[in-house]
Amino acid sequence: MNPDLILYDLAGADAALRFSPHCWKTHMALAHKGLSANTVPWRFTEKEEIAFSGQKLVPVLVHGEHVVSDSWQIACYLEDAFPDRPSLFGADAARSLSLFVNAWADTTLVPVLARLLLPEIHGLIHEKDKDYFRATREKRFGRLEDLPAAYAHRIADLRAALLPLRQTLGKQPYVAGSQAGYADYVVFGMFMWARCTSPLELLAADDPVHAWRERLLDAFDGLARRAPVGATVETA
């Protein structure tokens, strides 16, 4: 029996467009556990809708009386609350290593990808979110209109940043080893952020990271590959 789970999930102007990298970490974690959740589309300025969680960001998971925010905390909750289902980590030591990969993805990949994706995202979000999105993102990354001029440089930066991942995936099919685990999903969430919002080709076809991304797009009966993408996005 599938438990009653509710997931508050970032959406674009089209409620079907779900593009948050952190929410995608949770989508993949749920699928790995064989769980499904009723998703509630949430937008940047709807802070009051998740005030019950004691903070202002998604994902937020509700399971009965339990309310869990932050993708890492949600993964740990799912692992501990449903121990009879496939493990996200495999062992306690692997949980600690997954935490490191999560921190690496958030601190290394997010800043580079943001500079590549923010202009497209601004065009895909709800009108009520646009002023907030522009004001908050431009404080960190500069004017949205100025970002495309550096795209070639930023893609080169991204590919260079992926070197540890590339070397790992040249020796084994997944970050977690022979099978995918949460360490894979925390990085894959970043690529879903890009896939759902931008037509930019971020990876060379012969890159081991590209093959790994394709495997995860097909995982869980193509859960990620079937996900709606922005109207401006071309997918192969």
C-alpha cells in the first residue's frame, strides 16, 4: 500500500512544468523507494502556502503529521521511514558520502548552471513571480540580459567542473557504483533543471556524463524523460 504523501513542488507558469533541481532530487528519491506523492504546484511568491513548514523553500514533503523540508532531509526521512523499501544510500557510510556529493553539486554546479539557465527560466515562470525572480537573482548573478553573452565560456566552465564526475563514470555506470543511488540523483537533479528550462547542449555526446544522464532519464520507466519541458526547449 502506497502511503499518503504530499509534495510541494516548484512550477512554472504552466503548472505541469516542474524544474527545480532540488525537487527533482526528491522525485527520483521517491521513485527509487517505489513511492509516489500527490504533488502541489508551488511558485516563488507563494511563501504563505508553505509557511506551515517553518521556512520558505521547496521541496516540502508532508507525510501524515510529519512535515519535512530540504531535499537532503527528505531523502533521509524517506530512508528511515521506509526501511523495507530499496535503500537510497546502501549503508551509513554511503549516506555520509552522498551528503558530500550533494554539497559538491549544490556549491559547484548550481552557480555555473544558474548563469546559463536564469534568462530562460524567467521566461517560463508565472507572471506574478517575474519581479521577485529578477530582483533576487540579479543580486547574485547580474542582469539577466547580460548572461547569454558568456554562455560559451560558462559551458566550458561546467564541463571542466564535471571532471571528477566524468572520471568516476568512466570506471563505473553510476556515482553510487553498479546501481544508481541518491548520490546520482543529487547531480542528476541539476541536469533536469537544465533539461526542463533550456535548449543549450551542455554535454558532448561522447562524454561519460552524457551516457549516465541518458540512463537516468530512462530510469523508473522514463519518469524524467517524460517530464514536461519549457515551450522553448528542443529535446533529442
